[in-house]
Amino acid sequence: MTRSTIRAGAGRLAPATALRPVLTGVLATGTVLALAACGGGFSEGQADDGGTAAGGGAAGETLIIGNINPVASFNPINQTDVAGQWANEFVLDSLLDQPKPLEFTPELATSIDTEDNQTYTVNLDPSATWSDGEPVTADDVAFTLNLIANPESITALGTSISSLDGVDPVTGKLPEGETEIPGVTVVDEQTVELKTAQPVDPNYISEIIGTRLFILPAHHLKDIAPADFGESDFAQLPDVTSGPYTYLNYTKDVSIEFAARDDYYEGTPKIPSVAVRIMPAANLVGDLQTGAIHMNSGGGIGNIPVQDLATVKGLDNVTTNVYETLGVQFIEFNTETVPDVEVRSAMAHAINREQIVDQLLQGEGQIVDGPYTSQSPYLDTDQKTLAYDPDLSRELLEDTDFDEETTLRFVVPTGNAIREQSADIILENLKAVGFKVEQTNVDFPTLLTMAGEGDYDMLLIGNTFNIDPDVTFMYGSQGSSNYTGYSSERADALLAKGKSEPDTDARAEIYDELQAIWQEDLPQLGLYSDNVASVVSNEVTVGGAKPFWRGSLADLPQWSFGEM
């Protein structure tokens, strides 16, 4: 087995055995882990028309960020789109932050401690407050977890809490009629105890519960029935928040505006207001050049088109860096309408992914079959990617009972130019080996609706993954983002085993086996992981997308303009 090794200095991850989590406690090896030291209301409004440049970085200036994906949902417990999650990070804090892979820093929690990898003590920052002045307390943490676990709530986060004692180990839901997780105990106003059903890797708790869940205000939301939470005003746009900014104005598919909190517990943000402009990807470079925007968001939701990379690298008013990512673009197969794995295998071998990377990405990317890229320490590099082999594709197809007169519905989301262009290549590849395909282009929110309803045969979709390898949400039979309908008892058992295994090396072996299974079963095929450019105006001295994109907003309160 060969494991990819990633250097932290280059925005990559060191070998798993060398990682330093913020959790204090004892791993299965007995190694003691040290804690890393660290020091408004909504109103619908009109967005800036984009006619004026962002201008110099004088005090009081608005930071303007270019984004290409519209937000599908602001609901903190039911977001499957990266754009919505990223927007909420401006206004809602999690327990921990992760500025670099598996390097955790305090946010609402000063630490999460464990002695046995099963009982975790969450110690909250006593200075943290909500935007309405109320303190952030242990009741808020318990409320958030119980809301996610409630049988009547609709959430995409169930798998994130499924390791806790008393909830379903796959869905994270409580039994009907129950409302409180047995494994969550409020000790006092600033302390919560979390107990898992069995010992787990402390890094799993740090990342999946610590950094991926927004804590919600119990005092503001406690009277909303869990079944109705998704329709509440808060779920449309959070109005009592804990982060460095509050939502000021939102114009659907056009712009999001934020105002800094003077009373933020980590200090007043240095930039008083931020505006996110949602625009076609083709407009990003022009707006960066003229100063209409100060930076792009990166992370797949604000990518610079590859054909514009040379141009943006040549601009003298911005700084450009290109990074590998944890993001993967997939073609997903509806396993209910295309149930024969040999047909799916024929499709996979028909797709010329080398052409996509070489021609569309101009080499700025990598081919991957599954959810782990070269940034992940869990990528098994001994496993070869599926080859482009149209002759093999035809042979596989001829050996099946597939009716070649069947027209397959291929759904492609708009907004990402490279992904849309890759669909053209895929369409021609599939037709070349004998498939009849009808392509439909839709906006991303519509794609999510169609995916959730199984209203497709093939679709394109991207995912940005965690460093932690658990992908039950996507590959588990009951995963919240399992749009393919994939169900494998063997894979489910290994996913559960991998999630509960506290030893990092043992987990790696489990996920190696899973990668082989997924390549064999092919509920979806990774197409490529594209490198992304972070472009930041020279007027900005601190801020912008980082090599580890998930940690880009970790220093948000310190983002600043230079002196003019």
C-alpha cells in the first residue's frame, strides 16, 4: 500500500501519524495529544449594481468577493451546497476551526478533551455571545445536536452526529418519540459532555462535529417545532448569529451583504462590511482587473476559468496562487434506472477523462475515481484509476441486456464553465460507444431537487470533502447526499467500521478496501479534481482563499486592507 504524503508548508497534510489535533486525550497507541494554543437582522434589499469599482483599501471600505454559485439554502442544518455553507461561515461559528488539515483551533469551544476516545468534554469560551447579546452556552450546543437528531427534522447533517451514543449509527436520528440524545449531557453553562457509542478517532470528533456543525441559538429557536424548522425565518436567513458578521442584505442569485459585529468575542473585524457578488465565471477576471471585486471565493464556487489563468497571473494589481484541492467533480449514475454495474462500467470506460484534464483544465487538475484526492492522506495510490478504453466499453455493453434504443437523461448544472464543457466531451464519448443520451442543463438548486427525486439517469455534481475520510453521507445506503440510490451491505458495514475505528492506520486499511469496492460497484465515477486559483487584490493585506480551502475563513476577523 502506498499512501500519499502531503507537506503542511505546501498546504498539504503530513502523514496521519504525525498530525496534531486540538483534542487532548489518549489514542489507542497511548500517545498524549496536546491542545494547540491560540490566543443582525435581515432585510431583503437591492444589491450593488456592480457599476463602481471596489477601489482602494481605505478604512471603512467594503470588501467585495466574486462568486459563481448561487446559494441553494441558508438552512444551517440542511445545506448540501458549498455556497450556502460558505456564506453561513461569515455569520455562524462552529466549536472549532481548521485553518490547515487536522490543525484545529478554538472557536466557540476553547478545547475538546478526551481521556478514552469515547467521552469528550467540550469547554466553551465564556466570552462568546450571540448577535442579540445573549451568551453562547452549553444549552445551545445540546439544542443544535438534538435538533439534528430529532426524528421530525429535515437535515443533511445526521451522519455527522451518528457516532454519538443513542442515535442511529447511520442516520444520526433518535427513535420516534425521543427528543434528547443520551450521549449529550449539559454539565454546566460552559461545558458539554459528548459520549460516542464506541471509541472513535479524536480527529473525527474535531473535524466532523467540531468544525462542520454551526451551533444554533436555543433561546431564539426553541419554540419552533423541529418539523417546521426548514420553513422558519431563521432557516431562510439566520438572524441571530455568533460569527464575526451578520447578514445585512440578500438579493437572490445576485448578492449577499454582511455587516461586522462590533461586539464579536474574538474582536471587531477589521473590515466593517463584506459583499459577495454572484456572477458568471467569465466575468471574474475582468472584475478583478478593474477592481470591481477584491478577490474570488475559490473552493469550486468561485473558480477562475482555466482559460483565464494566464491572464490573471499577468495582472499587476492582484496576487494569484494555484492550489490542489479536496474537491471532486463526479458523474453520478442513478442505480435504480441504470441498475446493471456492467452498463455503468461501460459508461466509465467510455469517458475520456484525460482529454478533460489536458484540454479543458490545461493540465491544472488530476483524475480521480472516488472521493479522495492527492490532498487526502487516505487516497490509496496503489489503486489504478479506470482507463479510457472505448473498445472495452463496447464489449461490456454488448454483453449486457441493455436496450441501446433507451435514451438516457443526462442532467448538467450551469454556472461552472469547465463542468459544462466536460459534459460536451462526455456526451460525445457515450454516443461514440452506442449510448443514446439527451442532455438537460439546469441551475444548481434545480439539479439538487432532481437529484433528490431521482429524476435523472446521469448527472454531474461536485463535492468538497473533509480531511476525515468518512463519506457515509454520499456512499451510505441512507446517506443524506446519496443521490445514486447506491446500497451495499458490505460497504455500509465498512463505513460504520471506519467511522468507529480510533486508530488512524487501521482506518486507512478500511478505506483502502472501500475504494476498491466503490470502483467495482461504480455508483458514481470521479471525473477530475481541478486546481483552483486564489486571486486577491494587492489592496488586501490579509484575506483570501487558502491552500486548504476549508480553512480560508479561519482568520476572517483579521482580514484587512493595507494603508492607503
